[in-house]
Amino acid sequence: MRLPALTLPLAALALFAVIAGCATPQYQTTVRLIPPADAQGRACVQDCEAKKIACQTDCQTRYQACVKALEPQVEARYIEALKQYELELKQYAAALRHYEMQLRFEWLNSYPFYHPYWWDPWPWPTFPPPYREPMMPTRDSVRVQLEKSNCQADCGCLPAYDACFVGCGGQRVSETVCIRNCPPAK
């Protein structure tokens, strides 16, 4: 299958954009918590710690209960996913047969049929089919997808802890630091 002449410059431009994107600086934000200096503030922070641990324990318990409740649905969804995979595989096989047929009749696009006044000694390259082969589902992938859509793993314990920490007189300091491809220091 031949590609239009405009495709190669676009591919080169896309490659250049990807390479240029690799050179952009990458930053990482770190958070430091500075505890309060007085004894009352430190006692308040200890109370915040206890609340955070209780929140995380409760959240983990709810998450595990949600995961257990999904077990009966996993097998039914897995069977549905297998049926969908079978359908996609049939469509992929038909598209691949069509693509191979186009390659077999590529000679129709060559001289004298396609270029009546021009002979091309270097024909355009033949590329692999533009279709992706479907991936076979697994029970684990179905389980993970169900967990992600139905169960909440993050209950917002850390933002509540940060607010409590600052309320006790502590400080929350965010620092953004360049970690890769950093610009030169001025």
C-alpha cells in the first residue's frame, strides 16, 4: 500500500516534535511539613496523626469490602469481554485479509496503470497494516477495571491531615525542583 507524498513530511515533522519534547525540562514538586514549636501545637499534631491513621484504616476496610463485593461480577464481565474479543478478532481478521488483498493487487497502481508517463524505479515502501491486533482480556484485567470504576481507594485523608496540621500551627512548604533537562542557572 502506497502512502501519499504528503505523509512523509508529516511523519518527519512528528518525529522532530517527539525528539524536541524529550528535551523539555521536567520538574518535581516536594512537600515538607514543619511541625509547630510549642508543646500544645505538637499535641495537636499528634491528634491529627491519629485521625489520619483512623481515616486510612477505615478507607482501606471499605475498599477491601468493595473489592469482595465485586467478585461475583468479575466472571460475568470476563465472559462478556471474551465475547467482545472474539468479535473484534473476527473484524481484525477480515480487515487483515482486505489489506493483504490490496497488497497483492498493488501492481495495478504501477506502470502503465497508475503512472502512464512515469516509471518509478523506487516504489513507495509497504507499511504494516494500520490495524492493531485486539488484546485478549484476562480475569485480572477485568477485575482491575471493575475495581477502578466502582471502588474508591483514596478517601482524601492526606488533604484533611494537611489542613489539620496547618491548623495546629505547623507549616506546609511546597518546593518545585527541576530534576531533568534543567535550564542553565542564571
